Amino acid sequence: MGSTFGSESLGTAHGSFPPHSWQKGLEFSSCGQWEEAIICYTKAIGLDPQRVLYEQRAEAFLQLCDFQSAALNFRKVLTLGPVREQHCLARLALVLDLQGRCLLDQELYSEALEAFTRAAELQPHRRVFRRRSILCLAALNKFPEDPGCSSWRWGMQMEAPGPEGSRPPGQLSLCHQDIQRALELDPQHGAAQVLRQRLRRRGLEAKAEAVSKALCGDLRGALLRISFAIETNPSAAEFFTLRWRTCYCGQLAPLVSKSSFLCPCVAGGPSSDG
């Protein structure tokens, strides 16, 4: 987690820096003398507050595991302009993640959850932050209600799923994965068990609706319903089998009559009469 700037880049880009303070800060950083480096960077900031100095000081605080001070300095860097914004966002997310892990080791689950949630807000594509949040929630024996746990909220709204296009794609699959992880951590997790039963019930209902629509010749509707069922339980092989049969019927429907092929195909496979 070393510094990302050298004395040459500082001197070139920011010739107005007090040379003694920032140069000594870099020297202390290179020797791992982080407290002394912070003192030097602070003196330099007092005379000429530049974003690169805040970033250097943030890195020094991070080396000392002073996560709160490191986060404050990285946030200050972000307020000073868009230069190296993605880099600073990534470093700030790292600080929050490390802070969360330390809090987790101390069994301070609420504080750790807050840190992981903030990290996830900065880098939503990093799924590891969401997994660690779930770990904290399981330890607290709480149902995920925070705004970041959208997949759980969609699972709770299963009783009134609404039009197919109203649900974000894949949300139910994510909800299923979250439930599995929560139960792995705590097999007696009450909220996860309730939600798992709810998803299973809705999946079976959607499967029955898919069969009914297929028997009526509404193959598009059948595909939508069986795809919905698969989202509720991606490990159910029977749902995938039914979707394959429905697609197969849709390809051959123009060639055969509904009564001679479609119904037996969906209900139990092609007719044995040929």
C-alpha cells in the first residue's frame, strides 16, 4: 500500500510546494516512518494545500491503520477536482473495506456493516463488499433492510411481482444467492428461511402458469413465466426442462397442430404415437 507519487512528479507538477516539507515527507514515507511523514505533509498542506499532498497523507494514515483519517483525506482529494478521481475512489473503497474487516474481527458488526455498505456504494461492481455486508447482517440476525440490499427487497415484493418488465433483470437470482449465503452462515436464519419458502412457492406458481399458457398456445407468455420461475430458484432442473420444451414447441408450432403436438410436448414430452 505504498505511495504512488515520487519526488520528481511532485516537483514537476507542483513547483510551488515548500521543498523542504514535502521532500522530507517523501523521504520519511520511503523509510516507513509514517508519523514523521504525516507531520511533514501537514506542514506542506498548511503552506500550500494541494491535492497530491492530501493523497500522500491519506496513504500514510492508511499505513498506520488510521482508517478514519485516511478516508477523510481521500474525500478531501475528491473535493479538489476530478483528477485521478477513479483512483481515489478505489483507494477510499479499500480503506472502508479494511476498516470493515478490522471491525468485523472485533465483532463490531453494526459498524462493520456501515463500512462495507459505504464501500459498496463507491464501487457497486465489487460484489465482495455485498457478501461481507451479508455476513454482518447474519451475525446481527437482522433482515437486510438497507437501501443497498435491493435483491432482498425484490424478494420481499414477490407477493405482488407486477409486470415482467418492472423487475430489474436478475434481481431474483441475486436474492436466491443471498439467501443461500445467509443460510450457509446461519442455517437457522429466520428471515432467510421465510424468504426461501416464499420464493419456492412463487416459483411453483409461475411454473403452473407457464404450463397453462403453453397448453393454450401462448408460448411467449409461457416462456416469460417459466423464466420467472427459474429466477426464483436457478438450481431447479425441472424449470429448465420445461423452458427447453416450451422453446422446442415454439420452433415446431408452425409445422404441427396444437392438438397433436403442443399439449403432449409441454405436459410430458412428445407423443408416443409419433
